[in-house]
Amino acid sequence: MGHGCATAFYPTQAGNAAARIRLTADGRAHVFSAGHELGQGMYTMMAQVAAEELGVPVAHITVSLGDTDLPPTVVAGGSAGTASIAPAIMAACVAICRRLGGETGSSANVVAAMAASGMGVIEEFAETRAHGLPPESVRGLYRGMAFPTGGVGLADRVQFTLGAQFVEIRIHAMTREIRVARAVGAFAAGRIINPRTAHSQLVGGMIWGIGSALHEHSEIDARTAGYINANLADYLMPVNADVVDVRAIMVPEEDRLVNRAGVKGVGEIGVVGVAAAISNAVFHATGRRVRDLPIRIEHMM
């Protein structure tokens, strides 16, 4: 048995974004932004942000994304989606509230304000610029230049999501198989808009780290430069039997310097540090320092 730990840090990135909000007299809103839903919960996040800002139930929010006719935003990558799109949605909602006479705190207030205005529909558009990007960069959104910045790429500061990983491994005395018995990760990833979806991403990232450390490897035929294990039948990935007890702890944090929403990213931070923690646990159990991945049975012989 061995125990290992490692730090985890991933660049906190954000990009320019645009969003449009349409509010109707019955207190229902429609959010438009050309983001990408890859399973990271973008639909839910966008609805939650708009609902909170307008003071209406999430069930009254409709979200449209994934269409180039919609207001542009960053690409889905670099853990930058929520940190980029959420501020744009918030800015559009604030513009609506101002047109209705101030901040609105409940759906009743929204409906009453709409009735008082005599309007059946109100719509606002907003563009937001990420810290560190020049003012003219917003125009680049409409030319396909939708890439985030952050991490060490800023002139005045660095921005990172931080974490720590802890694992317990067991190495079979006869077969030398390595099993991860427990894995715990703690992460400070800014304000968490949706704890349920964020927790799933963090746990999924940790499982991905187990796969990176012990299973996954692309085998290449040196004669043809082709991949030998280019399908899921041959490419090893962790399955339920390989993942016993994985826990993710979300450390409360809001970083308003990064963006108005206080959001960082959770997409990749879960995987960072897991392989190093497992390697350290192998060293603790056997005294062998393995620096190549994946860590295989032959490394334990």
C-alpha cells in the first residue's frame, strides 16, 4: 500500500463574449449565445445565470446556443466557457433591469415592471471583454477570433485554478497490478454556478487522471507511423472496477478580479495532479521512482 499527493493548477482563462436576452411580459426569458454544449452543462449554467440576474425561475428560461447566427463567444476549450459567457449574460440582464427601472429581485417584480412599461417584449444585447485583451479584440469575435487568454499570458498578473490530489494505491504482491483504492481532490475553482455539474466534471477529471497514469497509451507502428490501438476495443481506459472511491471537494472561492461572475474553470483541473500523485504513491509503496506513463506491471518487477 502506498499514499501519494500532488498539487494541481490550471490556467484560469476567459475570452470575449456576446449574449442577447429577450424577456416577455409573462416573466419568461430567452438567452442567446453561440457557445458549445459538449456535455459540460452549458445549457444549465446559462439558464441559471439569467434566472438569478432577472429574478425569475430557471424553468422560465430558454437557452439557444451552438448556432453561428447567434452572438459569438469563445471556443469550448481551456476551461473558459462559463468564465466567458456568464459575464455577457449578466451584462445583458443588467441592461434589461435598467430599462425596467432598476434591479429586479423576483419574478413578480419583473412581470410588474413589464406591465408598467406597456411592453410585451424587451430585448438587450451585451458584449464583454476579458481582462488582458485590448478593446479592439471584441470585433475579432465576429471574424472567428474567439480564443481565451489568462494563466501566465497576462501582463499584470497570473490567474490559476488551484487544487491538491491525494491517492491511496494497492500493489498486488504476486501480479504487481496497481489499483487505486481511494482518490480525493480539493479544488478552488472560483464561484461554482452549478455544484452538481461541476462535481461531475471534477470526478470525471480525476478518473481521466487514473486512466492517464495506469491505462491509457497510444501504441504506434514504427513502420507505418499508424496507430495500432485506434479503437475502444484495444485502447485501455479505466472502468468501474478500476475506480473504487473518488471524491471531489470544492473549496469555496469567488475571484471577482477574473470576471464579474467570480468564475474560474473546472473542465481540466480535475485531471491535473492525479498521475503525479499516483507516481508518488508507487514510490511510497515500492521505493521505485517511475517517471513514464502509463505505469505498467513491468515497472514494478
